[in-house]
Amino acid sequence: MIETLIPRMVDICGPSGVISDPLELRTYECDGLTSHRAAPALAVLPQTAEQVAAVVQACAAAKVPFVARGSGTGLSGGALPRTDGVLIVMSKMRRIIDIDPVSQRAIVEPGVTNLAVSTAARPFGYFYAPDPSSQIVCSVGGNVAENSGGAHCLKNGFTVHHVMGLQIVTPAGELTWLGDGTGASAGYDLLGAFTGSEGTLGIVTKIVVKLSRIPQAVTTLLAAFPTTGAGGTAVSAIIGAGIVPAAIEMMDALAIEAAEAAVHCRYPAGAGAVLIVELDGPEADVRRDSAAVRALCQEAGGGEIREAADPEERAVIWAGRKSAFAAVGRITAAYIVQDGVVPRTALPRVLDRIAALSAAAGIRVANVFHAGDGNLHPLVLYDDSSPRECRAAEELSGAILDLCIEHGGSITGEHGVGMDKSKYMPKMFGADDLETMQLLRCAFDPAGLCNPGKVFPTPRLCGEVPGVHRGVHPLVAAGQAEQF
Amino acid sequence: MTTDTIPGALALACRAVTPAAPRDAVAGVMPSWVAYPASLEEASAVMRAAADHGLAVVPRGSGTKLSWGEPPRQCDVVIDMLRMDRVLEHAAGDLVARVQAGVTVAQLAGVLGGAGQQLALDVPPAGAARNGSPTIGGVLATGIAGPRRLRYGTPRDLVIGVTAIRADGVITRSGGKVVKNVAGYDLGKLFAGSYGTLGLIAEAVFRLHPLPAATAFVTDDVYGAAAVAQAVAAAAASELAPAAVEIDRPARGGPVRVGVLLEGDPGGVEERAGQMRGTLGAGSVATRSEPPWWGGAPGGTGGGPGGTLIRIAFWAAALGGVLEAIDAAAGAAGLDPALAGSAAAGVLHLSVRPGAAPGAVAAFLDGLREALAREKAGAADGEGPPRRGSAVVLHAPADVRELIDLWGPVPGLDLMRAVKDQFDPGHLMSPGRFAGGI
């Protein structure tokens, strides 16, 4: 069936822009979440927005589902292909079209990597603030789809706060703009609603991003604590003092051990937890805040406190944190990474509960997290050759998300729902909430062809009349009540 | 239906329903009833009863911006949210607050200030408001923000969760109580600035910020569009982290006041204020208290409903050209609008005095829109957004409104209509008040 689309796709993208060989298609069978795999029926690599529009039109006409993919670093299976669909690979669209430092804006194509935007803006004194850990490879288009965060979003906000305009291809194949780049465009904020919609409302073809001034001063502190609880106390004290650091990251003993073995980041030996606090801004303020943070860490029981004196020392401190996932990968056969969020004040309680759950299940958990905003990244370690461990790890992972919901948090802070967590959505939202979200989906994609099967546990047929007034209420039918 | 009999459905849905009085008119359109729900459930029941009877609904907070937007095509029931006035939760340690929509900005500031925190929005003065401080629901629905939008953004940037009631009465939530959260669609963004056309905002959760320990204002009087643009750009590009860069010009030909707000540690702020004076020039002064014009309506006009208030947005690099275009358009129309706003963020408000000839106001608006449509200079010509700015009329007297399109060209209007049709298929939520007749 899908073979009939190939000639049209070749017309649009050229012979080198269409992949139909099953072996080659396997390159695209998963994103950063390798536990879900599905090879697409066809992959195309458009080079212009018009080509993307034409590809989507062809899919829509043939009623074939399509999925957009950036660099494939997503951690929730959001770009998992459909075996019956077309995968639209955006990585050839990587032009930086304009840098406008006075307006603090840049216009880029979706395949441009996150870091490349900052690199291009640096000569003008600006950077692009969202900084997911994968920023060397991940694409800005993917960041828009996932509303990506990063270590520094505590102060700077997420992708949605830095995207001012989007050219999109709608699921019907039309090119249109959401937002005019000003941050104050007229009409509904479709730009805000689209950002973070995980590729289910359309495909981004150009992005107007906000650029931020490179701060005058940056200082990075590393503080060791006997326990994560003591580290958590320090975090609360810092926030309570009215200080908004650029980032506050925590790692527990197991994560420290793994990082030390992998990258020799020279974290204090024997620490139960380390805290990385980064402050940036005007020099005078950073100097004062840094002294205050040191004092607060000491009061909370912090042992050794180091301060990076130069960019090189800063890089060493961050090396441990940034390599944590990979480092943990070296001490275990397999791991699941979760992305739940809890209110910051609930961190100590939740970490205790995770430790208890871990002990009870006999499954190790390494904790690496964005402590400032309560975004946990528990790494659940297991042996994937043992069916018992696989099951136990999966259960423990789910129990951690339950804990997050129970404490008023979220099942995902930055990785997205994707394929991986759609089954947890009904735990966080009621049926009416999910149905209402799908109204937005139906407005954009009534045919349900744009990245279907993601985010929501059950698709909604857009022809259905929404609301509670379906059919006659049983009590009315029984003559026991009257509706008016 | 007559106005003196309240239909049984409405009375059963909500204990407090009254026939409407003349002061309940929405932009000149008289509703039949006013409902005062006191709870989420009551508000939902009112919405459901209205939907069942095909009654059009307009939500109302303090009524400070009820004159904004087009008059509703149909308006049967005003839903007054002032009884839903509880701060439901202030988690100071998490810098988060959950409030009912009828809480006023002043009331919330009082609660949060006690803990040294704030909702970092500067809401423009109420102007000719009857009831003083605007409500949180109204601020969210109109998407307004003041000078510090440069640093903190607008309501859509600070709202992290919304509970809304759909046109059919269904209570629906999105987002949550944690700042970092990407689970599901973020409908708070959609409801922010939707003018009550998608649903009734009943509760909202906001991210808070600490109150700064110190603030300083560095101001200067500057003459000429190019010099103003240069001063604003220099302040915005400095490493001194300005929280706001504002301009205010009461009359054409007069000086433009340029003001920069610095926030933070007292010692740091003092040091930076000195450095910012160096950036702005020898004539500039630093003060601790805010200048009288700060964050107000242009030219101290109060932005009352008698005049015309226009919000223009543009890419900041176009500031000099935009200021010239305003003067050219105003000169051609024989008007002298006052202007003020967040120049570095590319948002200005223009105020035309009451009594100005409607034809002149319309001509001025046309001139502005033509000039803004031309603002797409630079390397990206033809590749960026087709329009890089807008001029939206927030409110205007009826005789002006008849001659103009309040919203002007809006990109993505077809998608907006599709969204409206999904959320409110009967078009009963503030029908006709929004862009494109939505």
C-alpha cells in the first residue's frame, strides 16, 4: 500500500531523500528510548519547508500516518515510527537563517542542533537558554516538540519561554505561522499550546527563538553532604533565602560512584550526596549570592565546598553530572530512567520512599536530579537477562511515578509522555481532562494521522460530540429525574 | 424569555442569580441575568444550564477590562467570579500558589508579600474600573502584563496549571502544581489571552518569584526616535540584567522618558544602577522609588474606555522605525497619541484621547498597520514570519469601533477558528469578542 507513495515522495524529496530499503530503515527504528522499536514503512528526508508540506499532503491524501523525527535523542519514544507510516526526518534542514541580536531573536530550521544556536549567537554576546543534556546533538525542532528543559531551566525557563514564532506544516499539509516572533502576537496562543505537543499537532519547519544575554559572571559551587536529605535542606534554604540560582543539581552516592569511575570528576570521596549550584548574572549580585549559598550549605551540614575558579574547573564539576546517565550505564546491564517531578519541598520524603521501595524490591536506584525544580531522574538499575529483574524494575519505575503523582507532581518534567508514559496519563488526569486536551488535537489533526498513538492512552475520534450529554441519563429514562 | 423571570435551570444551578442591571452591560450589550457562583461546582452547573438553554455567557471579574474586545454578538448571562475569591494554596517553599479566578491581584499580592514572594506581573492601572484591582481570572483571560514582561514574561509564562469550565459545563484541568511539567497539552497557554471565548477560567496555579531585596530605576529624557532606540538597545544589551526597559512619551515632539528597572541584592543593585547611568548617559538619574509615569497608561490617560487604547508589538530592532511610523501616521491623521510601554520587549501602548474624530483614529490605525507590515528587514527577508508585528485595539469608543477591525491581520486564524469550534461548538462563550469574529 505504502509503496504507491514512493514515486510521489521521490518527486518531492529526490531519490536520495527517500529511504525504502528495510535494512536502511532500521537506522530509524527507535529514538533515545531503545526499549521501543518499530521500523517505518518509509523514511523521507526533506530539505525545505515546502517539501515537508508536500510530503504531509501526500500522506494525508493517502490516509497514511506520519511521524517527524529530529536527532532521535528523545527519551520517551515520541519519535517512534509507525510500521504503517512515513517517518519524516528533519535533520537535513539545518540552516541558521538569521541572528538578530538587537531584537534578541534568531530564526533557525528545525534540524539545527540546540548548541549550534548558542554557538552562532555567542559572537554577539547572546546564547539560547534551554540546555538539555543532549544539546550537542539534539535538534531545536525536537526541543519544540518536547518543550525541552535542561539543568538551567530553574532560572531561565523551558523551550516554551524561548520560542517566539513557529512556521509549521499542519496535519493537512498547509504551511502556516504560529506567533509573529514578537512574543505578543494577536489571537490565541497556539504557539504556546503547540510547543510541547510532542509532534501530534503538526511539524515545525522554522523557529524564531529568543536569545538571552550571556551573563556577566558565572560561578559554580560543588558541595558535599552526608545524605540527600541534608542536601535537600540546603536546597530549600537557598530558595527560601530568595536566591534563584541558574541551576541546582543533586547526585546521590551511587550516582557519584558511577560518575567518579567513568570520568574522574574528583567529587569528594564518601559523600552521600553532592549538590552543584550555579549562579549567574551581574558580577556584584553573583558574588553576594555565592557567599550566601556557601553559608547556607554549611549550615545544612555541607562538608567540603568547592568553587570553580575558571571555565575549566566548571567543566570538571559539570562533567560528573552530565555524564551521569552514561556512567551509570557502565555499572549495570540495563537501566530505566524516569523523569517524574515533585514539589521541591517534598524531595526528602520522596527520596526516602524511593530508597525504601528500592530496598524492598532488591533493585538499585541511582538518583541524579534537578533539585531546584524537583525534577527527579531516578535510574532504575537491573539485569535485563533476568525476567524477574525486568519485571521488578518496571514495577519499581511505575511505583516511583505513583509517588510523584501522590505528592502533587507530574509523571514527566522534560522527557515527554511519548509512547513510554501514555499509560500513566489517566493516573495524573481525569477522563474529562484528557478528552478536553484531545479537543485541541482534533482542531489540528481531525484525521488522526500526525504522530498517532503518542501522549494519549486512547485515541479520540474527532467526529464525536464532546461533553456529558450523550444519550439520555438513566435517571431521566427511569422517570426519576428531569433535565432542563 | 424576559429579564424578570430567571429560568428555573439557572436558579437551580446557582443560588445567587439576579436580573441584570444597566451597569452589567458588556461593551454596551445588556445581558439578561448575572450569576454569582461561589464554587467550582456551582460555576459548572451555571455553564451547563446556560448551554442546555442556548444562553450565551460572558465571564466577568472586577470588570476592569470588560470594555476590551468587540461587543459580544449575544450575551444572556454574565458570570461574575468575584465570589470565587479564595487563595486555595500558597506553597511558599515551592514558590507556587493556587487561586480561584475571582481573587484580585491586590489580594494575592497581600498574601504572597507576607512570605516575601510575588506573582511577577505588573498589571496596568485599573483606569476607569468600577471595582479597583483586576482579578487573576481577568488578567489571565486578557493576557496583560506590564514593564517586567521583559524579565518574567506575561501571564502565559507564569501560569503552570488551569482549571477551566468548558462551554458544556465540564470541569477540566491541565498542567499541575509543579513548575516543571510536560505531561499532556498545556491548555493554560490556550486559555491565557483567550478573552473568555474558550471556557470559564475557574482556578489557576502560578509560579511565583521572590520579591527583590532592592530595586533601582535609572531614567533619562531622550529626544528623537533614533536616540531613543539607541538608548533602549544599549540598556537591553547591557550585562546588568535589567528587569524592565520602558519608555513614556506624553506628547509628540516632547522628550521621551527612558527608564530602566534593576532588581536584586541591595549592594548589587546600587552598583549596577551606577553602571547603567554610564550606559544611558550623563543626564540620567538613579532613584529608588519608581517614577510617577512607570507602568501607567500612556501619558497618564488612565486608559479609560472613553478613548482608544492600542497595543503594538514589534521586533525590538525596529523600535526607531516604529516610533517614526507612529509619528508619521499620527501626523497624517491629525492626532497626537500618547505612547508608553516595554520598548525593549517590543510592546508599546498608544492612547488616543476621547473625542478624537473616529475617521482620524481609523486612518491612524491603518497607517500603523501598514508600517508594521513593512517591518521585516534584515537577512531573513522572506524567510521569517510574514508579519513581524501587530496593532491590536484593546478598547475604543463605539463610533471608532464601527470603522475598524480591532484585531487586524492574525496569523493562524483558521486554526484558531477550528480550536474555537472544538471547545465551544455552539459559540456560546463570549461570542464575537475575539479576533476574526470568534
